[in-house]
Amino acid sequence: MSETASISSGVASRYATAVFELAKEAKKLPAIESDVTALADALETSSDFANLISSPVYSRSEQGDAVAAIAKALGLNTITAGTLGLMAQNRRLFILPQLIDAVRALIAEEKGEITAEVVSAKKMTKAQEIKLASALKAAVGKTVKINATVDDALIGGLVVKVGSVMIDSSIASKLSNLQNTMKEVG
């Protein structure tokens, strides 16, 4: 990890801890969880919003006014809206994606959940996600939340990462292993 990414991650972690602690104290964790989901969706769907948080062209006041309007439009909790305003004032909006991830991780830990990053060759059905979450829960002993993505280069199968453990049952990986084995033989 580069030094800049490490510093950004540290700053995001401090903001996330503050948001989490304030929300926990005010018994607003479900609202904050909803807020970070809304912000993540907004970042994903709006290139203007993504540009706003990353571009140095906008002044502090322009960013502050914009995030206040976004917070109002999304119906964000006052804790989240205030944090966005403070981040704009301190020129820290660029860490918003890391903040979202850190807040989600803190909330999941509080709820006794763990997130599994699952990459599949095609979109999994809801039933498949539930079955996989159940199997992973039996293996790790915690409630598992699935974060599913699709990568058709896998050809078939799954790549599952839970914490530091990765399970690769993709056809692409099996073909690669077979190719390596055949090179050793010949």
C-alpha cells in the first residue's frame, strides 16, 4: 500500500470511528448504516458526486454547500450530514469511499457479522447467496454478509474471501493449475 493510501485510510478510520461512536451513543446505528449505503449508491451512480469529492477545483464552501444539498436530498442523519460538512471544511471529502468501508466494517463488527467478498462467473440468485451465507456461517461461526460481484473471466465457479481466507473454486483457476501441472510433467 502506498504511503498516501495509508494516510488516507488512517484519516478515514478516525472519521469512521467518530461517526460510529456518536451513532452508537445516540442509538442511531441503523440510520448511519442506511446513510452509508445511500452514499455508496450515490457515489456509484453519480459521476458528478464522485468528481465533487475528488476534484481540487471546488472550494471548501462549494463542496460544503454541495454535500449539504446532497445530505438533504438523501435524507441523511444529522451525524452523517455534519461529518460530510466537516470533511468538506477540512478538504477531506476524497476519503469518503474509505470512510464508507470503515463505517460498514465497524457496524458489522458491532452486529457480530463478517463480510464475504464473493466473485462469481455469473450473477448469483438470492437463493444461492442465502445458501452460501449459511454454509459460510457454519464454517466461521458468525453471520456472513455477502458482497457479490461478477467476473466472467472466471468461466465458472466462485472465488470467496472471508477475512484472510480465500477459497478459489473457479474453473479459470483449475485450468491454470492443470496447465502448470502439465508443464512440470513435460
